[in-house]
Amino acid sequence: MSATFGRELKAKDYLDSHDVECFIPMKYTMVGDKKKVKVRKLVPAIHNLLFVHATKQRIQALKSGLSYLQYLTMPVDGRNVPITVPENQMQQFITVCNTYDDKLVYLSPDEINLDEGTPVKIIGSAFDGVEGTFVRVKKGRKKQVVVSVQGVAAVMIAKFTDGYLQLLEPTSNQ
């Protein structure tokens, strides 16, 4: 879902208070205060984005109380339908995001080219067991492992050597 004008944390607090499971990818960044002192702060990695795990009826009931909370949609057969993320894909994305690794790079869907990707599984490290796609990212970045939430966002993990990757058979979910 989208919480317009950077109100994703406010929306998360509201949903948390109503016992609705939600997730916002976060990252650390250095920010300056009024005295120009830089401090490390945890902030949303992708502005306006939050993932909500609830039934359509529950989301609709709560959404009516938050005018700034909107569905993210995609066109299907000439209509815009809310995006639903498969459970496994969401868990993979959360696993990577929750490491708060400084080398993670968050990408929009148009920054990656999955057509040329090879499905892989990471062996070892904090990302052990995470499945993603080995890709070349546009704008000249080297090959990386990308864990994608189809059509919504992706997170790129630091470079891996061949010893840390296991090739997987291509599937329709990649």
C-alpha cells in the first residue's frame, strides 16, 4: 500500500494499534540536526510504501479511517487491481531488508532487467537460504542478487562470489 506524503510510519502506527501486521523496509542514514551534528537514524528505505498482511475486508474497513492510505495497483484486463504479494516472496524480501546491511540498494521495478536473470539461492552469510535473481542492473552497476516483490520494489544485495550462490531451475515466479 501507499501512504502519501511520507506518512508511512504514521500509517504503520495506526495499523499496529489495530493489530494488523505490516512491514516497512527501513535503512540507516546519516542526518544532520539544527546544530549540523550528523546522527545515524533508521528511516523508511522506500518512501510512501508499506506492506499490509490482512484480508481485503479488514484493510477496507481500516482504510476508511486513513484518507492518505491507498492501494498500490497494477493493470489487469483493463482494470486496476490491488497488488497482492505471495507469502514466500514477501518473506524473502523481509529477510533481506531486516539485515539493515549498509550495502543493500533498493530499486524500483524499472531499474532491473529480470529477463536476463538466473534464479539463485544464497548459501551462507546473513542471507542464507534467500532466493533471488542474479542480474545486471541498469546504470552500469555490476551483477548482483536481487530479491524482488513483483511489480512493487526490489532490494539488491552486495556482490557475491560463485561459491556463495546455488543455481536454481527457472520457475514462473521469478
